[in-house]
Amino acid sequence: MQHSPISHVFCYGCLFFASVFSMPSSASNRYYADNTLVPSQGFAWDWSAGAGYYVEDSYLVGMDSYNDGLELDLSLAIAYDNFYLDFDHNQLSGGLIIGYSLLNKFNWELDLLGTNAQAGFDENGLGFYNNGVIEQLRGIKKRHYDFNGGLRLTRRFQGSQISFEYLHDISGAHNGWMFNSFFSRIQPWRNWEFRSGIGFTAYSADFTNYYFGIDKSEATAFRPSYKTNSSSSIMLEFHAEYPLNQDWVFLAGWLTTWFSKEIDDSPIVSQGYQHKAKVGLRYVF
């Protein structure tokens, strides 16, 4: 579902500024209380890079229920006054965020937000696994990546954070809405840092039917037409980091998402959940 990475091209154009300005690295995932997505004095940026080994399953029919491999872990946070751009690929719940801070007082924040929520797919499966046509998906229309805009309200506590987001598709993919809520906590222990979070997301009927509905032109003898209502999911994440030295950090993470029956009952969905785990190293610049 959510949390699929967007292109890494944003990183390269910003490397030029490394000799001009840098600041100590810290997490920037919007779901966690130490993120760097806050107003800055002028221009500021922060990045890290690494690689990890992942294992995950897929919720789409016909796709391998066990997939593994190596992937790059690139993270970049840029801020200019109240504007910010963040690409977080260290934590499994990360992604691309573009935002503007409207309010940041008394541990409350209100932001305008732009972000991707759902990966696109077609009869070849998810785009980054393209291994040819999957028979169980043959003949379905292409579902495009979305990009959503909306508002985010956040309340920070010491070591924890709760947030609420209302987002609407502005890319023209499905023209639907979604509502996210997420509670997270950061717990240091000796040199370890543990992060845990739980989230709930509601999706409109337009979103659900665009990605998981089956119209008459896609229906076959083995894939009936399918139209449903709004849907939801629950996400659980656990992430751990340990500094090996001044520059290198070991990381490990687990992310599980459970889908409601409106998604699970779709003819192109094989299971009502998805798991992903990874271990890796990142270099902090």
C-alpha cells in the first residue's frame, strides 16, 4: 500500500550544497517525534545513504508471496523557512513529502502536505518487480501512482507524537480521499534507539475501486466484476538503530499492514495483509 518509494532523483541535484551547509543528521519521517520537518532559519538540509536487505510478501494475486533482495536506502531532508521537502527511505513507513508549515506553537503543528500514498501496478504487477505479464492479472488496466494534497495536524509529546491527516488525490489517478491517524513513540536504550508506531487509514470508495475494483472490461470467467465501498487499513511498525561508529549506523525494521474486507475481497488481492522486514547500514554525512 502506502510507503512505496518515489524516484531518488531528488537527491542528486542537492549534493552540490554539501560544501556550503550541513547540519547533524536526524530522522525526518513525519510519523515520528524527532522529524526535521519544522520551520528553519533560511536554508537547511540533511541526508544519509546506505543499503539494506529486505524480505516482503505481496497482496496481489499471482505475485510471489516471498520476495527478497538488496535496495538502496537514501534519505534527504531540505527546508527553507516554512517550506520543506523530505525523502525518507530508511524507515519502512517513509516516503516523499512536500510541505509548508502553517503553525508551529506549543507542541502543535499544522501543515499543508503533499505525498504519495499508493504504488501503481498493472498486469505485470507492481512496477518495480516487472517480470512480464502475470496470468492472474492479465487484462487489467494500469493503476497509476497517486499524489495527494491536504492538511496534517500534529501534537508532539516527549518522545512520542500523534498526527491526523486529511489528503485528497491531486494527480487525477483516482480523485479520492484518505484519512490517516498515527501514534508513535521513540525509546532510547543504551546506544539503541527503538521506534514503534501504529496507524489507521480510511480510504474513500473512489480510491478503493480505482486500485482494487474490477470493471466489466477487465472481468473474465475467473475474475468477476467487483465494486465496493470505502475501505481501511491498520499499520504497525517497529524500527531499531544502533550506531556502529561516528558515521555508520545499523538499522532494522518491520512493517505490517492489515486491510479491511473491502480490499481483501477484491479478485486481484490474494491476502488481507502485507509484511516487510529489512536490515541494513546507513552512512550519516
